[in-house]
Amino acid sequence: MKGWRLILGVFAGLLFVSMVLTRFQVVAPVALRAGVAPVTRLSVTAADNVRRAYVTLLQDRDQAAQVKALQKENDLLKQRTELLSREVGRLKQVLVITTTQAPNALALAQVIGVDPSPLQARLELNRGSRDGVRVHMPVTVPAGLVGQVVDVAPGQSTVLALVDPESAVGVTLQGNRGGRGVAHGTPPDRLRAEFSRGVPIKVGDVLVTNSQGGVFPVGIPVGRVEEVLPMGPNDISRTVIVKPAVDVGVVEDVTILEGL
């Protein structure tokens, strides 16, 4: 600090002498100019460094603002891409269903609620009577049948899933192998189906819907036989445990079909 004060004092003194002498001569003496030059260069260099630092600070601030704006734009583009990807996936779902299950799809719907009771399996959808939804309409996904509509409001509807204890669906063996049975919901996540004694059903067989009840289109996957229960000598029906084709606990989008 003392050194800087000394330099400034010398500079001021030289400057004063220069001002006095300039009253008597236009050009400063060479010795005086030589003495003042180092301090002048130092001042110019310091001022230039300050100017550059200020310009750099402004540039960094502008670049930070640009980076923030680009990040925000990138986030918006990601959100739009995700929405478009989901919409494409939903449209593909409808295409699969209309070509493999039933051509009469009414609408896509999102699952907006699930019954929390472990003894029931009901879903709330964001489609209702305003969208043409009616009671008994089948609800499905590409993997298989979900259930049927049991209650309708203007803006939403309730689906009774296959594993609900109040659910019943007519089933048969996939591949035109015959055998007509009825599958009832068995909470929390299985079905219990009954066939006549002579149906050659075994573990691994796939069950699909039949025309019984007049609600569901024929041939929609319902589930796979997981266990064939032993029969007693007096039993007239064969009972099997079925794992559903669809886990309703993870379903997000479904397709509502027109009734038969």
C-alpha cells in the first residue's frame, strides 16, 4: 500500500512539473516524458484490464441467460415429444385391438382412479356418457380383456375388472378347442373358471371370451390356466385357477368397445 502511495505521489509531482513547464515550452522535455511514461503505461494497462473484465462479465451474463433460455426450450420440447410418443402409442393400441380383437372401438380412455379395496377391482376412466360410453361396454387392452363398464357419469365411467368378485365372463379354450365355461373374479389377482368334466383343459391353456352373455366379442384373451384343481368322484365340473392376461393394477390407457 505504501509503495502505491509513493508511485502516485511521484506521478502527481511529475504531472505538476509538466503543467508548469508547458507554460514555457510546447513540447515536454525528454527526461520528463521518460519519467512519466512508465506510470502512464501502467495506468493504460490497468484501465484496459478493467475494461476487458467488464466486457467479459457482460458476455458471461448474456451467455448464462442464453443457456437458461435454451434449457427451458429443451424441456418444453422433451415434454411435447413425450406427449406425442404417448399419443402414438395409444393410437397403435387402438390399431392392434381393432385388428386382433374387435373392429368396433369407441374411444381411448385413461385410468384416473383405482378402487383401493383389496376385495374389489374397479377402475375409473376419464370417458363418460358425453363420449358415448354406456353400461356393459367391454374394456380392453392389446394384452387382453380388462372388464366391462358398470356405471356411467357425463365425464367418467366405472369399469368392473375381471378379478372383481362380482365379475363373470364366458370363456373357452383358445384355438377352437371347445369347452364352454364361466370365469369368476377371485381377489386379489386371479380368476376361477369352471368347465364341464369332460373338457380336456390343462395348465398353460389360454382362455378367451366366448359369446355367452352377449357382452364381450368372441376371442379376446382372458388369461392362462395356472392350476387345475383335483376332482372328486361326484364332481360334475372341472375347476381351474387362471392368471389374468392383464394386470389391472398397472393399466394406464384402455380402449372401450361398442357393445355387441
